[in-house]
Amino acid sequence: MSLPFDIKYMVIMQLGIEALLVILLLILLRRSRSPESGDPARMPENLQNSIEKFLSESDRIAAVFAENLKDKKELSSDLILKLDRRLSDYQILLKQTEASFNAAQKKLAELKATSGSASAVQAKIDASPVATDKANPAAPEVRALVLQLARKGHTPEEIASKARLHLGEVELIIDLERQFNV
């Protein structure tokens, strides 16, 4: 798994800052050992204190930065795993929907073949109590009713009967609600 762009950028930025700190330290050490300072092995006390303070502060900043990077990496990994799970769930739902659609198309073709004309098939569908009695599963009030009954502990079969929906529609509404509110 590759790191997201912002984490790569932060790592590169941290390496650049550390390289700059090393260069600045080398410049300070070289200047402190220059011939005009008298004793090349001895650095002035205030310069040494400044460098130590600077180094300790840079170490603290680097530690905080590394911890932030670690946290972002963990968050990114968790987010990717959750997205992968949801994608898998949606792919399963899509396959189930495609299978249902194909079965319905096959049944419609069989009905057309047995009855001979499309108008006869439409008349059979219109005469069917299932087609005229069913509620619209996309309607917000139907969805709310299904979720309310599910929260009260009703079985999907009971909910389908009370909401005038097919069992598969009730199960789909409940599954989608669970997936989006996990």
C-alpha cells in the first residue's frame, strides 16, 4: 500500500528540515573554530548554549512531527480499510440486484412467450394484487416506517407485510441503513 500524497510530502519536508539543521550546525561549528576565535577547540559559552537549546527544540519538534505522521498514517489505513469493506458490500449488493433484475427479465420473457402479446402480459401484471397493492420503497415515509418497525424488533417478514413491500426491499432498506450508520 502506498502512502497518500500529503504523508509523502510531510516526510520529504521533515527530511529537508533535518538536512537544513545539519547544515546550519556544521556552519556554526566551522565559524566557532575559525582562526579569529582564538581557541579552535573551544566554542563561546553563549553560542554553545544557543546551539544546545536550538538542538533540543528541533528534537522536540521532530518528535511531535513524527507522532503526527504516525497518527495520520493510522487514520489513513483505517479509512482505506473501511472504504474497502463498504466497496465489497456494495459490490455484493450490486450482484444481488443484477441477479434479481435478470430473474425478473427472464420471468417477463417467459410470460410474454406463454401469453403471446405484450398487452396480455401487461393485463396480467395489472390484474395482479401484488403489483397494485405494493408501496413505493423509495418514498421517505415508507423507509422511515420500515426502520421504525425494525428498531421495535419486528421481523423482516412482518415489516414487509405491514409496509406493503417485498421482503427483499425491506431487507435492502435495513441493510443500507446498517451500512451507512455503522
